[in-house]
Amino acid sequence: MKLADRMNHLGTESAFEVLARANALAAEGRSIINLGIGQPDFSTPENVVEAGRKALADGHHGYTPANGIPELREAVAADVHLRYGEKIDPGNVVCVPGGKVTMAFAMLMFGEAGAEIMYPDPGFPIYESMIRFSGATPVPIRLYEENGFSFSADELLASITDRTRLIILNSPANPTGGVVPKTEIDKLVAGLEHHPDVALMSDEIYSRMTYDNLKHVTLLSYPEIRDRLIILDGWSKTYAMTGWRLGWGLWPASLADAATRLAINTHSCVNAATQYAGIEALTGPQDAVDVMVKAFDERRLIILDELNSIPGFKCVRPLGAFYAFPNISGTGKTAKEMQDRLLNETGVAAIAGTSFGAMGEGYLRFSYANSIENIQEAMQRIRDWLS
């Protein structure tokens, strides 16, 4: 069989490959500590689970509107207004089965042969993968360790060409835990006045996970770009709902119908009962979110100290999400070698920085969505192994 050439440009997400290998080793009886996979180690709050059960018991078993039931889209709009003070039209919200769908839709809308799409590097690997799949040329936005893994707005603006269609931003960020300072976003938005045809997609899936008294800066707070801004957010990280597959995209009014048509053509609609669980997550008690984020903050400080105590490692302070991204160049080993040998020889699963782009060489990603005991044990295993 001859596949379409675009399939040759489709990448993968290495975290799932490492997870599969880690699970296989655990099945053989090995002691494995998984600091690789990016998902909360908490359960979905019980009130949310109960809302899903009730929806099934109440007979919500059929198709729903392709962009999500009205009550869910209204709950998203209310949540945005509550958190940011920004009013949005529920009609521009498109609910989808996970955050990746919003980013895939954006690439398909703007990506084609001859177009360029800019994305963060190191960054979530599906950005580059889907850009290539769309036929567009991926143009990396370099993130700088010395700036807390933020980009330079001046450098980004200088890289825009007449072929640039879309810029992807992600803060708080995967894999670095970096948070882009407001001053840099201000400078970027001001510079984009000279590029009125360039769209933006802001991946804000970790918007509820910032630390050190930092407040999340949403690009929604810049009205001058609202007519070309796509916001990606969802339930997976905030409410420990990765397996429920529920996300939302806020689209400019000119693109909401196109996003809905893509939904109709790809997945029809989101699982009905999951949407009712999503309403409860947004409108119900938020205590479980607060408890989880507080636990992540405590683990963040512990893993930061632990990583900086390992010979050959140095780690800048992550300010968001639940990842640490230490520089391991002092060990003399490549990122991929460290990933493979740590898993096979110490039983610690981490992800090579090169899984997140060429600029990730010399780094590893650790998820601290694991217990303090496991984090400390993993760090001790690495110290023992290196010595």
C-alpha cells in the first residue's frame, strides 16, 4: 500500500514511548519510578466523576452539537470571565476531545505548502509534528535557559516573514516549566501591529499552575489581537482529567464556524457524559485544584534542590506547569543517552530534551507529578549511578 507523503512528516510524542518501555520493565518486576509522563498523579475530583455518572444515568448517550453542548460553552465563558475579567462569546468556544485537537485544527487552517508556522523550541513535540503534517514549514522560536526559558520578543518579531501565517506560544510551558514575562508579551503584541495578517495560538493548558505568586498572563487581555487569537485550554491538567479527553478552544468569530466544521468532519462531537462532568468541574468546588497545585509547588521546590545537587546537573527554577528541565551538559552525556540509560540502569523514567526539539539537546524533562518520596528516591538513584 502506498501512503500519502504527508504521513512521512508525522512525528510522535516520546513520553508515551518511554511510558510503554517503563511499563514493560515494571511488568518484568523492575522497580520503576516514572517522572516522564506529563499527567497529574491525582484522581479526578469525586464531584466531577459523579456528574459524569449522573449524566449517563440520566440518558445522555447520544450525539451533541459538534462544538459542545450550550451549557458547557457557557460554563467556559463564565470561567474565563471569573478568572480574567474578560467577556467572551460562548458561540466562539469549540469543545473538543483534548487540547491536541485545537492545535491540530489551527495547523490545518493555516498550514500549507509555502506557509511558515512558528513554534517554541524546546516545546510540545506535537506542534512541530502537526506543522510538518499540514505541509507548512516549521520555524522554531528559541527559548533561552538564562531567561527562564522565555523567548526574545525582538528575535521572534525579526523572524516573521511574508510567509508567516501562525505563531504558537505556550506559557506556562511544557517541557520547561517556563513562564513568559508580561514585559516580553507586551513587546511582542506591540510589534505584531506591523504584521496584521499573522494569527496566534496561545496554548494555556497550564494556566492554573503558576508559582511564586505569579499570575497567569492570558493573551485574551490584549484586545488589539483578539480578532486573530486562538486560545487553547481544557480540563486535563487542571482537574486531573487526562483520560476524559476534554478541551476547549476559543476562536475568533471569523474562525469559529471553520473549527466547528473540522469537528464535524473528524470526531462529530465530544463524549456526551464527559461534557456534563466538565460543567461540574468548572462550576463546582475548586478545592481539589488548590490542593493539587499546592502539592505540585511543594514538590517543585524539592526536585529543584535535588537536581541542583546532582553533579553535572543545573536547573533553573520552573515557574509553572509541573516540569523541571535541568541542563545535563555537565555530565558529558547526550539527552537521549541519559534518557535510555537512566531508565534501563536505574529504573528512573525521564524524557530527553531532544524529544521537544533540536534545542533540547543537553536537557532532560522530569515531571514532578509524583510523590515526594518517589522524587527523592529517583534523584538518589541518579546520584548513585553518576558517581
